[in-house]
Amino acid sequence: MNKRFEGTIERIDRYRWRIPKSHRDTMRVDGIVYADDRLMQMIRTDYSLEQVANVATLPGIVRYSLAMPDIHFGYGFCIGGVAATDPAEGGVISPGGVGYDINCGVRLIRSDLTEKDVQPRLKVLIDRLFETVPCGVGQRGLVKFDRKELKQLMAAGSRYVVDRGFGVPSDLEVTEGGGCLDGANPDYVSDRAIERGAQQCGTLGSGNHFLEVQVVDEVVDEAAARVMGLEKGLVCVMIHSGSRGLGYQVCDDHLGLLRDVPRKYGIELPDRQLACAPIHSKEGARYLGAMRAAANYAWCNRQIMTHLARQTFERVFELRAPQLGMRLVYDVAHNIAKMEPYDVDGCCKNLCVHRKGATRAFPPGHTEVPAKYRKIGQPVLIPGDMGRSSWVLVGQDGAMTDTFGSSCHGAGRVMSRTAAVRSAKGRSIRQELADRGVIARARGRRGLDEEQPEAYKNVNDVVGVVDGAGISKRVCRMRPIGVIKG
């Protein structure tokens, strides 16, 4: 939807803007948007700012409705939206604040290989990855789980598949939450969702999901990069995927179940896509249990693809993954709702933090940051587009005081998929990427057309805002040299 925001938006400082709660009588808090001048010009043309105001009407919302600089229109919440609700004050949980692709997220695997090592075998490597990691609509995984196994997987998260040989225990140490969201209840996941997920664990999917071979192109913070095992010229693998059909079905099922629930609890909403339930209600508990189960499935999905990528590198370079130095740097979720403690007016409160297209960004010293990263802060992985770059950052103190421990999650679309396909008519996006030094493989032309670099904001601009605002700090830039997509 494209509709220019007509309300008042006030500048707070160089990187923050306010939609005052006076914009609408039903707003309980202000809206705060992170952007610089250039990004705000783009954002103003999109209905997403009105969605920031809509979220500000939710019961129990704390402090403000937030939007990161990669903000764009989404279902219910804008993509790039963050909101914390207080269960003790009637706070709600809203599936629109998590999204259809529950625990869509990103992980980065580093290696000891240099670009010079990889270039002579790059085409073979990308072809083998494309053959090995299933991608595209309807693709089935190489690993099958029966109903009982799938329920165990959804309850246990990544450890379940690591224990079956799909990875190493150290992978769990550098996965957000150890790759498991406590409180998952697979019994709240419908038969249809289980049916859709049974053969898709370990698959990339379609849309903006990808597996990308990248080179560390620029190092900004040498000390933090060293802790993560990253240095200029090294080759890494970035994987971006989520919970596939299972997560989509969980969201769809519960949006249906919650359709009339707001009226039951006397909640008035400006948009029915914000369907919600009090966190302490029966309906809220059912969604949370199912959402957590889908989140655990997503971590298992990325874990299996990590294993497949390592196997592919082993075959191409004829060395074992440990000899190649293929270690997981980190895995972050960016479509999730989690209970987290925050200081609110001098009191510690356990809040439900919705992150819809936003990444957790905990600072140095935070107890949930893995021990090896506690001095530098949690790694924050920000994918860009196929033709430019991605970034590794670390969380900063400003995230805890200002954004409920959150940062941006990517570049953010500026062009709809339909518009991108129309723009690609008469062009070969695959050839354009090759001209930039990127080998691309996809199931069909449309996938590359939809995800062309021009469909996205420049990730350097987006990352510049969160760095300048003190939310997360730039560590190194990653340049793509090969990508596979659905």
C-alpha cells in the first residue's frame, strides 16, 4: 500500500522523529521512528508511519511504538516495528507484531578461506550449494521428520537436530537463546501446520530468503571483529530463512482464532490486522505457545542448512569443516515476541517485546550475550541486497535504554515485488549481478527480479542510522560474491 503520511511528525534529533500521541485520540503513547533525512523522505511516502500510530493504540504498550530505519509497510505492524507491552497492565500479544514468517532470522558462518582461495572454485561452489540446499516454493528438505519427531523438535529447538548430527554443540552457544524459546507448546500447533512443516525443515524457501557467500570487505572495529573471528578478505556464509509453511500456518490459524477476541475483552483496534489478546488470557497463551514452537522450528531449519553448507564446502575444498575453520559466528531472530526484563520508571518489569523485522541488540555485559561476546556486545547481523553489501554490528547501551534492546534487521524494501518485476522487464538481473561480481542461482527468473538490489534501500544508510543513534555499532561490511535463492 502506498499512501503518503499526512500527520504531524516532529524531529527529535539527527536520527529520531516523533509521531505525537495527539495525532490520534486513541494513541496511548508516541511513535518514534529512527531515520535520517534521506530515509525519512522515502518513509513519508509509505503507509507504514500510520501503522506506527496504529500500534501505539494497543493496550498495555510501554513508552512508545518504535520503527527502525528499514521500516516499510507490513501486515498489522510495519516491518521494522518494535513494541513492548506489559502483561501486568493488560498488555496484549499480537500475531501482526511477529509476522507470518515466525523467527525469520539470519546466521553467519565464518571460515579461514580467503577470496583468493575461493574464486577459482566459486562457480562450482555456488552450483553445489544450489543443488544441496533446497530452495524455492514447495521444495522439500533432505531430512524428514514424522509427527512425533516434529513435536519434539518444536519443543527442544536447535539442540534436537544438533544431537542428531546436524551441527556441533558449539553452534548452540552462539545461537540466540541457545536456539530454543522456552514455553513452546507443540500441542497448540494445528495439524495443517505440522503437515506443512514435516518436509520443509532444512529448506531455504523463497521471497527474500537466501544463502550467500560473502567476503569481509571492510573492518571498522578491529577488536570486535577479532573476537568474532572476522578479518578482511575472509569468506563467510550468511543464511536468511525462517519457519517456512509451518510458521505461516501458525500465524494464519491464530489470526483466525483471534478475530473476535478483542471485542470479548473490550479492546478497540484501528486495524483488524492488529488482532490481539491479553498475554494472560487463554487465547494469548495459545498463540504464544504455538509461536514459540514455530520459532524453535525455524532455528532447527537454519541449523540443518548450516550443516548442509558445511558439507558442501567440504566436498568442494576437500577438507573437513573444522579444517576450513567453519564456525558459526551468531544466529539472530527478527520476527519474534519474547518476554524480557526492562527498567520502566525505576521498576524492573517483564515485558512482551514484539520485534517485527527487527533484531535483538543487547549491549556489552548483558547476561544473555554469549560469554565469548560479552565484552563487545551481541553480534547484530544485517543483510543488505544481492548486489551491494551486508553488515555485522554489535549491540550498544542505547538499545537497552531507548529501543527495548532492538536494532534494524535489513535494508528495507522501497519497491513492491510487483513493481520490482515490472522494473526488471527487458533486463537480466542475473547478468547484472554477474557484472558486479556476484554469481546468482535461483529456481526461476521472478525470484531474482523481485529481489533485485534496486528494490531495497541502501543498507549502508540504514546501518549508519543505528550506529549514529547508539543502538548498535558497525564492526565489518560483507560483500556478496555468490547467492542462491528460491
